[in-house]
Amino acid sequence: MKYLTQEWYDLCQRTGLHFGMKVHKSAHIRDEALYLRLYKRKEKEFVNLQREIYNVDPRFMLEQDGAHFVPLDNWFLNGNEISEEHTVVYRMSSEERDRIEQLIAAYDARPPFDEEKCKEEFSVSQEWGFKEAWRKLPDELSSRIADMRVFALGYCTREVLRELKQLSKENEKRMRLVMDEYAQAQQAENIPEHIRVPIPFSRLPSDGACVRQADCHETGHAGRIYQHQ
């Protein structure tokens, strides 16, 4: 049986190398002051976002009870001419209301927002992003990035961004080609449908063993392959 490999999964992770990247006019040089300034800017954005999420009052979910919704099929069939008979009224179950009430109680009893802990989380995420950038980029490209720390913050030169877009496009083309070949190979094989449905596995980099995707919540690995039967 044909199966998707860990290499294919890794290729999938390289189809959006340019996502979230911005051009910075000074990214062509290594400048400690620039890095620190950009780091503080991104850290502030991260803290503000996390504080906003932390302060979302779950009481808004109670407003859904009794709300009127229009099924998509009615919307597409009737366009803007939606009458009351086309709407559906949502009635919240007692279990759902109890769940929301528990969320409200936890929200009201929550401690103050911990900004220092949030900054630590940002630091950890940046360290991970730094390592991922080295892992995902070709040596030839990474060697032309003046400061990988600045790159991990989401900034690069115009030339690097152009190459990232091109590389992502090429990787997506290769990824789709393999996926099409895999689909054709599966269709050509005489495999019962209950076996044909793929079971997600992960390959642990330490020993190359395969584990079920359900086991990956503990290991933290999410590389998908399909084990040979």
C-alpha cells in the first residue's frame, strides 16, 4: 500500500514560509538596537492581544439563546428575501447553559492578568520560531539573512520575501503532486473502504517509530504518515 511519508509532511510545513512576513528597510544588516526595538514592539502586541482574550466575558454566549439564524441553503436559495419562516430559533440546552455559567464563575474569580508570565511565553515562542526558521529554510537562503532573530519576529528584506514566496509556491506544487499520485495509487488498489480510510500516524524523530495521532498529544509530535499494511 502506498503511504504518505514524514518527508511529505515536512514539505507541507514549508508551503507558507512567507506567511506573516513583512519587509523592513533595515533587515539587511545585523543591528542589536533594531532587534531590541522590534522585539519590544512584537512583545507589546502579543501582551495586548493576550490581555484582550483574557478579559473576554463569557456572558456574551448567553445571548445566543433565542437568537434567529438562517440556514445556508435558505440563504442561497432566497438571497436577501428572507422571511420569518426561513429562520431557525436557537434554544440553549440546560447543559450548555450550565457550562457557560461555570465559565462565568471562573471568569469572575480569575486572578489579575499576569503580564510577566505573558512576556515569558512570548520569549519561549520566539525561541521556538528562531529554531524553526533555521530548520525550515535552505542553507543558501538562511545564510543571506542578516539576523535570524529579526526574521523570527516576522521581518526580512524585500529580496528574501520574494524568494520565500517563490519557495513556498514550489513546495506547494511538489506537495500537491505527491498528494495526487497518492490518491491515484489508492484508487488503483483493490482496498476495502474501511481500510482505505487513512489512520493518522506520527513519526517520532528519535527512532522513526510510528504512533497513532491520538498518542501525539503527549509527545507533542504531529508529523503525519500512513503506515504500510
